[in-house]
Amino acid sequence: MTYLLVTNDDGVSAPGLFALAQAMREIGDIEVIAPATNQSAGGHKKTLFQDIPVQKTSLQDGTPALAVSGSPADCIALAALGMSRWPPNIVVSGINRGANMGQDITYSGTVTAALEGAIHGVPAVAVSLDNQRATTVEAFENAARIATTVVRRVLEKGLPPLTILNLNIPANGPIPAIRLTRQGVRIYRDELEVNGDVYKVVGPEPTGVTDEEGTDLWAVHNGYASLTPIHLDLTAHRFLADLAAWDITL
Ligand SMILES: [Mn+2]
């Protein structure tokens, strides 16, 4: 029996997790292990040498879940290290409220939970729904259907080592097709709120360069679902030869 581990970064009570869990249950046995609280934009955080409380809870339909007082990556690492049944056939993370495109993937707990799966040798898919404001139950369910198609294919084909799939879905359908994409370039619009010695980073959702065809931003901007293979090798391979020409010698 196929066994899927479902997680997210918006927290165990998020509607996107519920929609994803319901969809994944059509494929096989699921286990839900998710952060107890919203861990969005927490990056690939690993909790070391600190207690990580875990509580039994349930989703809104009674599906058992574990709520981890840690990061999304902690959820996967704890499972891999013996807290739960391991290995799953796949780790599926999401459905995030808000897209994870371009440089977002380094901030995203949704993506880094999937990367943690890859580090532990398990295929993984991150699923995000564009537009933090337009996320309705119907939009999550539509995204979950698209995620099901991708997950079934990954279960058939597997993924190369240290590689995940990053799936981003527009909030407003109908979605005509899925496009295979590369990472685009986000443009952040963060602003600083200052209150004495207290600082707060706020701002509207990032935009991005959307006229470069073939990127994740281009696809979602044009109404397509976007599927990007992501590799944990962050080496700037194309720059390596130029760097060699610097002739750094000791
Ligand atoms: Mn999130």
C-alpha cells in the first residue's frame, strides 16, 4: 500500500493541509505531521539540541495528525529519525497559502519540508496556491486535484537524488495546462515599519519578472500550473569557470 507523508508550513489547522490530506488519501495511506503553528517564511530551519514537543491532534474531518512545535523540516526529520513510520513513498508539502516561486524557495517552509524529504532519500513535492488573498476552499480543492496528478506520476517514475518538484497553481481557474518551468526572479516589495527600537518588515506580495517565458512566474501569471524541478546542489555551475579564472592562490 502506498504511504504518503503530508506536511505543510502554514500549520496543522490550515485549510490547504486539509485539502491536500483529503486528496492524498485517495492515493494511499497518509500520515499528517505538521507544525503546530504557522511557520511560513521560516526557511530550512533545523532544531538541534532543543526540545521539540509533539502533540496528537486531528484535522477537521477527524484525520489523526501530529502537531510538531518545530519547523516543517523538523516534521520530516523527526519522522525519518524514528518518530513515525519511515520511509513513506513520498513526502507532499502544502497546500501553501501563497505561491513559492523564484527566490521564495529559500524562505519557504513548504519547499524546505520537501527538500528535507529529499535529504532523507524520499521523493517529495511542494504544492502552493498563488495569491494569499484569493485562497478559497474551491481553489484549494482544485489545486489538490492537480497535485494528485503530479504525485501519482512521481510515485510511478521516482525522482533523481536530492531533487524535488515545486508545484505552483493559480488561484483562479480554469487552469488550461501544466507547464514545466525554471525558477524565475521575484521582486520583493518589503517595507520597514519603525517603532522606536522595534522594526517590522511588511509589504505587499512580491511581484516578479513575468515576461520571461519558461519561468515559474511567467506560467502562473499566464494562468498555468507551474512545475519546477528543484535541486539541492546550489553551486553556481556556470560561474565556476569564471571563478577559476580569478586565479585565487595562497
Ligand atoms: Mn506558508
